[in-house]
Amino acid sequence: MMNDNHILIVEDDLTFAMMLRTWLAKKGFHVDTVSRVSDAVKLLSGDDGGTVGLVLSDMRLPDRDGIFLLQWLRKCNRAVPFIMMTSYAEVQNAVLAMKSGASDYIAKPVQPDVLLQKINDALAGGGCDVAVAAHERPVMPKQGKTVVPAEDTDSSASSGSAAPPRYLRGTSEAARQLYGYVDLVAPTPMSVLILGASGTGKEYVARSIHVQSRRAGRPFVAMDCGAIPRDVAASEFFGHVKGAFTGAVADKRGAFVEADGGTLFLDEVGNLSYDVQVQLLRAIQEHRVRPVGSAREVEVDFRLVCATNENLAEAVARGTFREDLYHRINEFSIVMPELKDRGADLFLFADLFLRQANHELDRDIVGFDAKASEMIASYSWPGNLRELKNVVKRAVLLARSGYITAADLAPSLSPAGILHILPLRDDGDEKSRIVAALRSTGGNKSRAAQLLGIDRKTLYNKIEKYGITQ
């Protein structure tokens, strides 16, 4: 049943979309945001789509335009109020939107009072008026200047009644490809090698593989190979019996036995010494282990998932990693994308970590102000998700107002992560620089425009001029 307080924003400028989401949420609306027409169609076709009471859509979107979405709704006999936003205030666009059944349109940069009145008018047409007194209306920052909380993956978390989720998958193309591989390999018994830089979320992916496997109800045992001293590695992996060595005052079950029936996750497997690699290879091949000091072997049943931030193929070539072990653990490989390559997911994770920090620190920070959002967008996040989580948590602790400021973020950011502007010099290198900027930001046009030192409208025009596809 349609809910007049439920608004769907379709906007690929994530900073602007997130700003609208927080502002409208403070007015009492429940807001969902998507960045593509295909995602909007999917949401509107799902169970929650029937509750959407108004659609606020940009005209120009990455896969289709807002007119397509509007016409699709009308073909489906969905009488949802629809307001079109456009940076291109040509008369023909407004006329086409209205002819296609739009309730209204508004030109960017959006004026808050005007937008709120248009929303009120559109909803009043459906028998509901949610007007807000003028003195209650905040000043809306200009377009593209504020990042606010992203789409909530746990509706209960936003109300403060429950802890926010620990992780989210994201909606970028890189995330879709990543979890497509996870969904594909998880039900199989194949050994999986997860490759990626530190802080990209390798353990979460390993747990996702376990949860979606036939071993989901059995143990998931994680071992950090980089933290295991060489002289106790055998005991940690295979266990020991009482009296096997000085200090062995009781029997100990090793990781392989603990993971019996489930999944064994070996993180930073590239850090294992060569002699430990030999012992590990035998256990993997035979699915039998011998505890240190024992004359009896123990049969174990496990699914192996490994992860590393090293190039194991190069380590094999150098002779520091056994080739036979490499092939055993690498029946299927998954490469983790870095945060800088995940486009709009950056803001989704920033919001998630903000909500987590609010919950852990008992704070109530609403979001990021204009300068803070620009800083987040222009930083390369060399430490990936782990760095973003730590930076946001410290900023939540430092924040003196309802919003995180640039001053709250700055002490935690490394100069090495600051992205430098890539100026467009001439027609000869313009196209290649635009392509490079889009690639480096995962297709996020707002962030790419910042890197190039141009506005978003100019970037769209140049993309169209050069026929650049993504």
C-alpha cells in the first residue's frame, strides 16, 4: 500500500542524493536512494516498491533518463507522484516530463523551500499534505556539497532500536561483480584464494562464502598466518598433546580440528614460512593431521578459504612460496576491489561506519558537512575500508556539532592519500584524462569532475562529446 511519507530519490550525484536523503528524513520522510534507472525499476517492482509515495528523479542518469522511468511507471499503471529534477533547464525537457505524466519539475541547483512546496503539492494531490512550517526548514546546502547517510541496509538500525549491520555489499559495478563470484563459488567445495590489499574486507567475503555454503551450520575458523610465530605454527594448526613440549600442560585442538565439518580461513597465507607450508600442504592433500607429540593422526573434513595481500604467483617465481601449495589453495580466486575503485560505495560505507560509531560511542551525529564530504570524495583511501572505518569513528568522537566537519577528519588523513587535481590542458589529452578520472573513481562522475577541476555538467557534456562509454 502506498505510503505518502516514502520517497524514492533517483540521482547519480551521490553527494547531492545523500544530502537530500538526510534533509528529507529530518522532515519525517522515509527515503530510499538509488543511482540508476534499473535499480529504481527493481526497487519499485519489489515488495517495498508498493509503499513508495513519491519519486524524485534526476533527468540525466547513467543507464537511462528520468523520462524512461516515468513512462515505465505510467505503463505499469502506477499513479505515483513524480517530480523531475534537471540541471538542463531547457523548456523541451520540462514539457516532455509533464506530457509524460510528471507531477512537477524543478531545476538545479535546488532551492529547499521550492522543492518542499512541490513535494507537498504533489502529495496533496494524492490526499496528503505534509507541509512544514517555514521556521522549521533548514537551509539546504547547494548541490553536490554535502554527503549524508547513505541507503540503510537495516531499517531497524536507523531508528536506534538495534545495532547497525556490520557490513554491506554495496551497489557499485565492482561490488556486483565481486559478489557475483561469491554467489557462484560458495555452494561448491572448491578452495578459494581471496586476493586484495589490506583493509578491503577479505574476511567478510570469506565468511560470506561460508554462510552461503553447505557448511553454513558448522564452524568458521579464522587464522591470521602473519601473527603466528614459526615455532608454534604446527601446534596452532594441528594441535598438541599434553607434555609434547615445555609449556604443553594440556591437550590442545588445532585450527584444522576446530574447523572439522566447516570452513578454515587462513588470512595472510603468504606470510607462512617454507617449512610450515610443507606441513600445511600435506594436511590439505590428505585431510589428516597429527597433533604435535602424538603418534595418531586425526581425520578432518574442512573447506579451505585463504587470503593474502601479496602476489603469490610472484612469490612462487621467487621460490618463497611452494607452487604445489599455491595450486591447492587456488582452485578459484577472487580479487577484492580497492575502496577508491568502488565509486558510490564510498559514501554507503561512510554512512554505515558513522552509524556503527554512533552506536558504539553513544553519539548522535547526523552526517558529514559540505567540506567534510569534499574531503572524503577527494581522498584515495590507501587503507581502504579499515582506514575509512577508523577515520569516521575518530571523527564521530571529535565532532562538536550534529555534523562531522573537515577539521574532525583532517587529523586522521595521510598526505599520501590526497588526490591531486588532473587539469584538462588541451583537446589532445582531454579524452584520455577523462577516461582515467572515471576509471580511478569507479565511474563516480561527481568525484571524477572534482579530480578534473570541472563541474559535473561540463563533464557530462565532454563525455557525450567524445562518446565515452563506461
